Amino acid sequence: MAFASRDRMHVDQHFGAAEGFVLYSIDAERTRLSGVLEFAPESMDGNENKLAEKIAALTGCAAVYCLAVGGSAVRQLLAAGIQPMRLADTESIEPILHSLRDSIRNGGVAWIDKIIHRNADESRFDRMAEEGWQE
């Protein structure tokens, strides 16, 4: 999961203007800080490729939380397999992490269930390939 954040503790930035993202690995039992991405402010002014650069940097993330995200960015994120999550106000990242962990454990959130199902299918096919499964 990625969180658009200036201070690394709160979701407090618009996706396109985000100077940084905090990345976490999450499963049903724990969360782990897995990295921080930073973008120089001057690299965003007039940079037509800023969305593509950010989306490429978020490859592998299931979702990105931000305060706002434009229509073009939403389309590009979804095409990259990243669920955009818009928050109404600045929020602390920690409670969001707890909620995500609970949703992974208990199910019932459509986009999380879809990702878990997709990852389970990929793991199953990887195991078949390792075993020499043939069609």
C-alpha cells in the first residue's frame, strides 16, 4: 500500500502533487514499512510525465491513498492495477493500516478481496509451473 504523505505519518497530499509516498507491506497479521519514495518539487512543475513516473514507481502496490486524484490519474492507476483511494481529509496512516489488516483478515471489502483472490490464483499457477504442470 502507498500513502501520499509529506510527513510520513499522515495522508496529506494530492496524488499528482505528492512529493512523497510511504509504502507498507500488509498481511492479516502485521504491517511493515517497506519504503519511502520522494520526488523533487521542481520535477513536478510543467513535467508532463509526472503521473507516469509516479505510477511506475508504485508498481506492485495494491492501492494508493491520497487526498485527491484527477480523472486521468485514476484511469492510469487502474490500468496499472493500483486502486486509487481518495480521503476527504488528512488522516493518520496508522489507523488506515489497522483497518486494512482487519479487512484482509475478515474480508468483505470488494477491492481487497479481489486482490487477495488474484494473488491466490497467481500463486497457484506459479506452483503448477514449478511442478511441471502442462496443459
